[in-house]
Amino acid sequence: MTLKGQALRRLLEARNAPIIPGVANALGARIAENAGFEGLYLSGAGISNTNLGVPDIGLITLNDICDVVAAVRRVSSLPLIVDADTGFGNAVNTWHTARTLEQYGANAIQLEDQTYPKRCGHFDGKSVVDTSEMVEKIRAACEARTSKDFLIVARTDAAATHGLDAALRRAEAYIAAGADVTFVEAPEDIEALKLIAQLSVPQVLNMVVGGKTPPVPIEQLREMGFGMVLYANVSLQAAMLGMRLALERLRDVGFITEQDSIVATFAERQRVVGKDEYDALGKRYETAD
């Protein structure tokens, strides 16, 4: 796990804006790794939408996240950043959250300064805690980790509630408290992005399709020097559309074949989930009659 954390730190500190996809389960992790990405982000919104069928409004628990972290870690060798929402309580709860997720196999956690229950960063109606409360949570998370290669990503949602200057001041306070990376959520224009990228530690930019941040070509974000460009729920939104289209086709036509090119083939499905590996295990352990 230390090696994965070191690899993640190097990736972020290069500030070359690597794209990190969000996943909501182990299948998504396998597909992202097969596609050649260098890291994974376990999305709290993705878990809320996929596993519970509810919006991202603070309804998942630490146990919900731990179950998915464990499943992802079993099938993926990539560095894993985990959305830990607000730490699930005060500084003591945050200490417990950080220690637990590190033990489950996370290589970094993201903590945010919203009040509880939190909301998706691209929803209206957010509110944030005092800077001092978030600073204590960051200190607690830093002290809880057993390895310095377990990274703390501190997110602020204050741009929406207090303006960009206040959000930048918060990010600096979180860096002073020990955050390895900061994350100013939902900037709404290019000038804001340029200012954020100048902060002293690597920066996360969250590109939400349909969200508040305008789409920006990756070349521009590399020039600005972002540490990571997060597409937290592209795979989820694509899967939702794919499922709807396939099921509507099934409803209207009454059957679907591989030739319809609307579903993955049976062979592709088995390849992605590693059936050949399990077949090999079966042969290795089978008992002769």
C-alpha cells in the first residue's frame, strides 16, 4: 500500500493534470484499469446513486464506503482515492474514518468542509463549517494515518457560499494544517481555475458533466498545472444511459442480441471480470477422481 501511495504522490506532484475516473464499484474499477488510467477515485455520489439509488445528500455511511473499498482493492492494483465526505462527524470521527479507510486499502481520502449532511458539490443549497473546525479534522486525519504515503485531500465548498477568495484562504489554512492536496470545488470560470492552480500543493479539479464548472480541454489544465483532473461520475452517467437504452430496446422489441451493438458481448463480460483467472484456479485445485 505504501508503494501505491508513493505512486499517487508522484502523479499529483508532477502537476500534469492526469485524468482520474470515478468508480462506484469493483466492476467500474476493473473497466477503468483495463482502459489504462493511472488511478481511481471512489465516488460517494457514485455509491449513493448506484448502491442505494438515492441522491448525493449525505445518506451513505462509513460502512457503505468500506464495503466498496474492500471490493475495489481486491480487484484493482491502482492507487485509490476515497471520498470520505465530511469525515462522518467531528474531529474524533474523522480520525476514525481516516484510520479505517487506510486499513481497508485506500491510498488517499478526500475530506470536505461542508456541514452535515453534506450535498453534492455541484448542488445548490450548500453550507460550510467554520475554518477552524475543518482544520481540526485535517489535523486529526493526519495524526490517524500510519503512513505518510496515505494522502489527505482537503476540499472546500466555500466558493459557492463565501466566494472564491474565501475558498482560497481556506485552502491555504488546510495546507498549513497538513493537507497534502487541496480541492476547491465547483469553480465557475477560467480565471478561477488559474488562481486555484497556483496554490502551493497539488490541486484537484472536479469536472462534473453538466455541473457548474465549464468544460476545459485537458491541454489547458496541464498548462495551468493541476495535480489531478477528476471525472467523478462519467462512467456512472454513461452506464445509466446505456442501461436505459438497452432496457427500452428490450421492452420495445422483445429481444436483444450481441449483433445489436447495444450491450457488451458475453465474452467481453467474462473477460472484464476475470473468468479465465478463476477457471485456472479451478483447474489448479480440482481433485482427480
